[in-house]
Amino acid sequence: MFEYIRTHQRLMQFLLLLIIFPSFAFFGIESYTRSQAAAGAAVATVAGQQVMQAELDAALRDQLDKFRQSYGAQFDPKLMNTPEVKQNVLDEIIARKVVAAEVKNNKLSITREMLQQAILATPGLVKADGSFDMEKYNSILASRGMTQVMYEQGLRQDMVTEQLINAVQNTNIVPKTVADRIALIGEQEREVQSLMFKAADYASQVKVTDEMVKAYYEKNSAQFEIPEMIKAEYVVLSNDALADQVSATDAEVQEFYKNNSKAYTVDEQRRASHILIAVAKDASAADKAKAKAKADALLVELRKTPGVFAKLAKENSQDPVSAERGGDLDFFGKGAMVKPFEDTAFKLGKGEISDVVQSDFGYHIIQVTDIKSASVKTLDEVKAQIASSIKKQKASKAYSEAAETFGNTVYEQSDTLKTVADKLKLKIEIADHLSRQGNPALPATVFANNPKFLKAIFADDVVKKKHNTEAIEVAPNTLISGRVVEYKAASKRPLDEVKASIVARLTQSESESLAEKEGKAKLAALKSTDATSGFGDVKIVSRSKQQDVPPQALAQIMKADTQKLPAFVGVSLGNTGYAVYRISKVNAGTPDVAKRAAEAQQVASLLGQQELTSYVELLKKKAKVTINKAALETPAQPVQ
């Protein structure tokens, strides 16, 4: 990164705003369509509206799911259960809400044409031949439990929010003098030679005494500590464990099927095509009349020649998603379309063409092309699904009854888990090498790694008396109890065992010190009297051309005062040793037009992010945001 950015790192903080707002990708609207039904305490108030604990918990779960998808089993969900993380997620929620409120106050809107273009631009929804993949579109919506109307409403919200954000952050202009100065700094080249003082070359001069080893051992005792460890056995009572113990009879399956037949009924579906003459809901009477007249004219033509419906749709429909398919909307059920459209489509017979139908999107002419009658799945088709549901219901009921037995038994028979395992047909599991932080070799999802269980198993009375822990709820409908099989107290590795490693560390450290001492002496001499003896070949370096120069050395070379040449800098290279660099010449470098433009754009983007941060903070003050700090301190169950 060019020097301006390097020395103004505060600006980089504003990149974090990228996660505050929706990405406006295909399903970036779920934060707006999620139910706002709240439960629990309010964690914040925005413009008089409460942000409830349930909404924060849902956002935390969403964030947790994203991390799990990115990092898999190695991700530790405990990292999400901190006040700092919850504060960050809450800040994102608040930012979305204050921006949404400002959008509403300014009455910003998105036209139908803009919405259609956004849908068409969605990756993966355009076939190789350039046509819109309606089947995939509907399939994705169905997998999300969304209708076209729901999705379009959310997408409109995302787009209008982006409209406001862009108006704030994309209006910055970087002065040409600033852009040129940054470019010159980035392009500047310096001719350098290096003189290395390798730590390895001084190792033979180092004499490590027993006193030095002992002093290091005592001063750094924490490095040699072995934490207390437990080997534990435990049993888990859960719905899943009980589900394996129950079954569903044929009679129960048949009864369930009979009583829930509606759940296995596929409602009637219609396939329709339409021609849309779009006009905004709040358009003038003249614009609406003009659109209606065009739709009426098309209807007259269709009454004469119904067979040209697809042709007229391609030529005239202002719904680009379906126009390319001759107006085809594929199959849909009730609730998928706006009401005037749906009411008409479900009244028409196959092949019939409607009169002109008005909706919030404009004027439609609809033709029903196919009808799928309502149908009911047979018992054989859903038998396995029903059996699984019955087993889950039985397991849930059995859990309620078994939970009390589990808790009482592990308490009453406190010196063994075999009694409760036999009584409830549970398996005794073993977890070894458990510390108070768990066993990193085990997945975080293993119940023995649960913070609640670890706290209980390391309790003084459990460790000393080796009796069972109480029944601990580590997840919904999941109880665990454990007992200590083997305990190893915290200890310190003996000096003889770690002496060799200490000698190696001290030798390395002393070698580095000797190399640095001699290097600094050479540097002082060179500043008085220039000499090139011992230096390597000349290399031309710049901020973008490193030439095998270590990053920490390159930073010092490019920062060095070159008003008087040659200039010298000394740099500690850690384990490698020490290096002295001789700067003999400074060149302007070769201008790179494309890079200069990119750098100017990058600076403008960073300044825009700064403007956006300030704007959001202003909106927060305007909305009189308050935060319930106590709620953020409460441990959150959803991220266990």
C-alpha cells in the first residue's frame, strides 16, 4: 500500500463499514424480511422503536452460520459469545435501521424498470442462450420460503438503501495535487546495497551458563507450565438419543396421515403468461391512461388472433424477466402473485385470455397456459417422513419425562454414571485431555467442550470427591452429566527436561544481540565515512518493487531522509540478524497511468467511507439511539 495510506491507518478502520450494510447480492434482503416479532428484553431503542433481544440473537445466529460455512468445524462458537461481538452485531442492526428510517423520511423509491434490471443482473439466473431462467428463479425463492412479491419488496428496500449510501460515499473528489503526490511517493525508486550481519555467524561466540539458563527458567516459568487436565466420562440425554429408543407403528403412521392430510396436499397451480404495460402506482392520470390505452389495443389484437400472445409479449411486455420467454411465468400457486393478478389467473380456464388487469405494477393481459389440479401425496410417498415425525414427537415427550429421572439419578447415585445410563439406555462417553478451556483437538460441537460442562466438571467438589456433576442443559432438550475419572494438577516441566530448548533460545537471542551491536557500530562509522566494502550488488527498490528486501527493511529504506546521499539505515531482522542499507540514488520512477487512477479511486473510496461513517453517526443522534449495556453482558444461548 502506498505511503499515504501506510501513515494514515486510521482511514482503514472505515473499511469495516462494508459489513454494516447489505451486500445487495441475490438474497441480501433477508434482514428486511425477517419477522420482527420480539421476545425478551430490549437491547436498544432506535427512533422510539425497540430492538429486542430476539432480533439480536437472530443476527448473531446468522453471523455464526456464516463463520461456520467459512471455517468449518475449526471455528469456535464461544468466540461469538462476548459483549464486544454482540455490540458489533448490534451496531450493524442499528446502522441498518437508522439508514432505513432516513430512506423512508426522504421518500426514496425504485422504479419497476430498475428492479427488473437488478433481477436480470443476478448471477446464475441467465441461461447460456441469454434467456432468463424462470424455473431456477422460482426454485431459489421457494427454497428460501419466499414469494416473488416478498423478494421484490426486499430487493427494492436494498436498492433504495444503496441509493442513499452511494449518494453519501460516492461524491468525494480527490484533489489532483493530492493524487499526484501519492502517485509520486508510490513510484519513487531508490538504489540500495545491503551489508548483512547474520545472527548465525555469532553463535560460536555465545557462552550460555547454567546461571543464565536458571534465570531464564524462573523468569519465564509460564512458558513451561502444564495446565491441569481431566479425563472425564459423561452421559448425554437428548431427543436424538431417545429417538433411537422409540418406533412408529403402521397404525400410528396411518392415523397421523389421516389427521394431517392437508399437509400432504399440493394445492392447485396455474401456469400463465402475461404482457405488462408498466406504470408506477403514483403516476399521473395521463400516464396511466396512456398505458391503459396501449394495453387495450394489444387486447383487441389478441382477441382477433390469440396465437400471437408470445410474439406480442416479446415485443411489448415491459417485464424483461418474462418477456424473453414470451411472457411465460411458469407454474405458481396462490400467494405467489399480487392479488389482482392471482384472482384473475385462478378464474380463467386453460387457454383463456383475461381482460386488462390493473395492479401496482401497471396493466396486465394474462393467458392461462396450463393447470395442475390439486393433488394429495399417497401414504407410501410420505410414510418414512411421517414415521420420523412420530418418533421425534415420542422422543420429545419421552425427554420431558426422562429429564427429571436423569437429574435425580445423577444426583442420588453420585458416584457412578452407570445407573443413569442403564436406566435410560444411554451411552457413557469418554473425554480425555480436558483443560478449563476444553480440548482443542475435539470439535467445539462436542458437548464435553461446552463451557457450562467444563465449569461444572472443574468445580472443586467434583474434582476432589469425583462425584457426578449436576444435570446441565448445554442445548435445547439436551442434558449432560459427567464425573472425573482422572485428574492431573497443573505442573511445571522440570528444568532438565527443558534445558536444551532454553540454551537454544538464549544462544539465538545473544547471537542476535551481537549481530545488532556490530551492525550498529558499522552504521555509525559509515555515517562518518562512506565505504562500499562488504556491501552487495545494487538493487533498485520501490514501494511496489521489493527485490527480496524484507518488508521491515523496505519500510525503513523508503522512509529514510535522502536529502544527502549516500544515506544509511540499519534494520533489525529478528532471528536473521541485522542489516545496514546504503542508499546511493533516488529516481522518480516510471509513471503508471492505470495505477495512478486506481490509487486516486482508492483514496476517494476511503474518504467516502469516512463520510459515510460520520453520516451514520449523525443519523444515530437524530434517531436518539440508546443501548441497554446490561443486556449485552448477558451470555447468549443462540451461539452455543
